[in-house]
Amino acid sequence: MRYKVGMNEHDDDRPLDPAAMLALLEDQQQDVQRKLARYVPAILLAWGVAWLFGFGALWAIEGAKPAFAIPLPVSVGIFVGLMVIAVIVSAVAGNRSQRGIRSSPAARFTGTVYGITGSAGFFAIFVFAAALDANGMDQQLMNIYYPSATGLFIGLMYIIAGAIWHAIPAIWMGAWIGLVALVAPFFGYPTNYLVFAVAGGGVFLIGALFMLAYSRGKRAAV
Amino acid sequence: MTDLDPVIHAQARLRIVSALATLDVGESITFPRLQDLLAMTPGNLSTHVRKLEDAAYVVVTKAHQGRMPVTYLELTRLGRRAFEDYTDQLRKLLGGTS
């Protein structure tokens, strides 16, 4: 911001020359958008950590044998715990960024449909897994099905979010997560979990750094 | 060449209107959050908001959150249009083609 508060509080009733006024206008709008995006890096960081160490823990049940192995209950605990923390961080940060802003009925409708679709989608993936199980799917295949089904769904939800809220980076991230979910099964269990940890967690961490640079004021094409 | 809208053509009010214009149509913001985003003093902000309200560019609504009164500010359709016209005029003055 070129405008510094308190410096010219008595002058602010006066105009500057047109070029300076246009610059003030553009700076102000960018500044507001950056401030509203201030909490996004925390959300992406939480998901990056959750994917890297959560999927990493699932991989480490059998993936690093004989060097080491994390017992199944411990790694499932780490995975679930980190995912729950990421959900909480997202909810708190989302609330902080939206505080004091009352959205329009149209935006509330979009947000509600999006939110319900998210919850319903995860539930559907779970029901579909139960149906596959009822039809005699090998338990080992669940290790392939669950991460890729949820990964594809999350990828699509990111792309749709990017389309609704005009966030181009979210579209790229969603496409990448979908691609990771498609490619990972070809590595087989347990390496597929390592692919999710590194390539999936990695993109969230890169996104967090990118958004941190953006909200700190470095110019970025968002 | 028509003159620039004197309601918007002042630093503080341009900043207020620019900030409000980043919100979607129908979105409103509380007085304290806007003050925080603009880093203005409450007195200064309310002085300029009153001028914008007098021009019917901004609508101020009072609501309650529990027992706390909350003041919401929103750009009116007239205000958004005036801001867009003002922006176009500035760009034309500066030789742009928009």
C-alpha cells in the first residue's frame, strides 16, 4: 500500500492526480484481496502435513520393511488424527477470513450446495466401498480403492471450487491431485501411499508457499 | 470531458468504495472488519461513510448478533455503478482504451 494511515488523515478528503488515484484504487483492491487470503496458507499447510505424514504413516506399515515398520493401529491413528486436525484448521481459518462478511443469498446457496456435495461425496465413497466389499472385493484392494477414490473426488472438488470462486491455482491443484490419484494405483500397495504422501502432500505444501508469497504482497497471477 | 465524481474523488472515500467493490453484489461487511481491512480510525471511517451514505452509494444496515448490535455496510447498485464509471473515466483520462 502506498497509502499510510495516520500520515495524512487530514489530506484524505482531497484527491490526488488521476494516475495516483488509479494506483490508490488498484492498490486498495489488491490489499483487500490479499488480506482476505491471509488464512489460506495455514489451511494448505495443514493439509500438506496431513497428507505427507498421514499417507506416509500408512505407507510405513509395510513399505519400509525390513528397515522399520509402524504398527497398523498407530499409523491409522496418525492418519486419522492429522486429517481431523486439518479439518479443524480449515474450519477455524475459513471462519477467521470470513468474519464480519455477510454473503449474499446467492453466494450462501452456492456455498451450501458445495459443502453438502463434499460431505455427501465422502459418504458415497464409503458406501461404494461397502458395496464392493459385499461383492467379495479383496481387502488388499481397499488400500488401492480408498485413497484413489477420495483423491479423485477431492481433485474434482478443488477444480469446481476454482471455477466457482475464480481461483486458478485451485484448478491446477485439483488437476494434479486427480492425476496423483489416477497414477498411484499403478505403483501397487504400499507404494501407492508413498505417491500420495509425496506428490499429493507436496502440492499442498507448494500451494501454501505460493499463497504465503501472495498474501505477503509479492505479485502473483491469481 | 465530464468532471470526476466528487463523492468518490477523495482518497479516503475512493479507498472505502474500492474495498467494498471487491465484495460480490449483495455481500456486506461489518464496520469493524472494514476498518481493520482499511486500517482507518473509526471516526475517519464513519465521517466518510456518512458522505457515501448521503449520496446513496453505500447502505448501512443494523443487525443483531445475539445481543450485540452489528453495523453492516454495502455498496448500493448506484454506488457500484458510480465506482465503475469513475474507474472508466480515470482510465480514459490517462489515455487507456477501456
